[in-house]
Amino acid sequence: MTRIDLDDLPPKVAKAISALAAGDELLLVQSGAVVSRLRIAEATAPAPGSPPEEADMGEVLEHFRTMIEEEF
């Protein structure tokens, strides 16, 4: 799955996407041709028992720190 952070998009685009509600469609067009049509779904809660993303990020940062320390 591709993930796009709205903070990385131009403000006008981020605002338009944020305003979409469940069931709305987003049409992506390039040079007048339809590239993709996306239907907005309801947000889902994380699966029970799945680790939070912060825990995963902590592991990644610890691994990165260890690699840097070993390299230098």
C-alpha cells in the first residue's frame, strides 16, 4: 500500500483531499486523461493486538543509531 502524508502535498491539494467524506470519489487526471478513480472509505481502527506504529519507529531508530555508531 502506498502512503502519502498530507503535509507533503501542496496546501490546496491537501485541503481538497481532507474535505472528502466516506463514499466520495477522487478522480486523478493527467493531461486530460483519467489516470485513476479512488473511492474514499471509512477510517478503520487498528486491529486488536497489533503494535502501534510508534513502537515500530522506535525499533527502526534504534537500529539506525546502532548502524551509525558501528560505521563511525
